[in-house]
Amino acid sequence: MNATPSGPLVLYFPNMHESLIPSSLPSGVRLLDCGCSVRKGDRYWAPETLPHAPAQVRAMIREYFEFGERFSRPAEMTHFEARGLDDFYTDSRQAIQSELQGKKSEERDPRIPVLQKGQMLLALGDVLEERIAEMQALESRVAQSRADFVRVLGIDPVADAAEAGKVEMLPWERLLEPFLLFLPKNGVLLFCDPVIREGLKDRGVHFSPLSSEESEQIIPGCSNTPGSALARVRYDDILSPEAAGLFGPGEFRIVFWEAGS
């Protein structure tokens, strides 16, 4: 659903499933709907610039995993993981169909192929997240049963429970550019993981403390939390040269939100 927020659209990064976000996240922060899954609720936001319809996205995802089954040897799988999306997208029946349709128009927007690949990468991340969420829910139930069992035997279940509650980190570096490309011009990308903040700092992104005034502008009615920070990043400083040339010039607002306990 795309209910209009009272302030700028604030999009959470990198998770797209509500069960995987911090419980302390402000209610006005939205989650990206990349067109892969059917989700309900005001928390989800689907960009109007998504080039592929949901049915086409799901068909391409099926093709992608069929494509991956070609690689039986470890060396081939390493190549697939490194180059899989680019190679797949070039050979995909859906991609070829999109290219042929695009060639019918002499004035085709050159940004469309970049957005198409970006949406596919987001869809793959979405599928992975869905599996992680399902595994997390299953592990939670199994961990409780296991804890009851080991308690009867007099074994401390704390270590097992901590491991069961662990959530895998998504490859945020691969998802960052697609998230930014679909973010509205006045939108804000918000994340809570300090690992991502350190990674962005290594890429030259400078964060400054988020003031109360800035916090009110970004998320009206929500008090700032200590440690939160804001970065303003030019397109050509964070996007690939191809994407920066097609979508720039411009500036992104990226917020590190101290989620708290």
C-alpha cells in the first residue's frame, strides 16, 4: 500500500520484511515492496518507477533459480554467485522480451535497463529474506522445544537459544544502489545497523549528529535517539558511474537511526 506519509518518505534499509526490522523503529518508516511478494499494510511502499509487473518478476525469479541449476561444480557456482545476476539477466527470456519491447520505441528511456536489473536484484534479496524469516520463525519454535528438553536434562540452554535467534546479514552492499535508485527525490534512506554505517564511512560517506529539528522534519512527531546521524551524499559519490550519469545530479539523505533496546 502507498498511503502518503505526513513527512518525506523514509525507507528502511536493507530489510524488506517486517519481522526482520527492529521493534523500536518509528512507525512512520516504510518498507520497500519491490513487486516480488504480495504484502498488505501501510508499512509497505511500492515505487511507481518499478519497471516489471509482479507476475513478470516472479517469472524471472523462477528462471533465475533454474539458471543457477546449470552450475554443478564448485568453481562454476563461484562464478554464478559473482556474476549470476548479470549473466542471467542477459540470457533471461523475460529480459529478452523486455529488450525487444523496448526497441519498438525509438525514445526508450535509457534508465529503464538499470532499473530492471535493480528490481531483479531487490527481488532476489526479497526471496532470500523471506526464507530467513521463515527459518527464524521455525527456529524460534524449535529453540523453545529444545530449551524445554535440555532444561529437563539439567543443561543450560542459553548458548543454544542465542544461536537460534541469530539473523543472517543480507548483502547490503549489493542492495544499496537499487534502494537508492528507487528512492523518491525527497525521500530518506534509514538504517540501524552500525556495520553498515562503518561500511559507508569506509566509502567516504560522512555522518553528522542528527539534530532534533532534522529528526522532526524527517519523521514528524518522533523524538530523535542519541547516536543517530545524518549524511548528505551526492549521486556521483555513492552510485556507480553509469547510474550516476543517468540519474544525477542530485543528493541522497541517509540516516543512521540508533534503534536502542
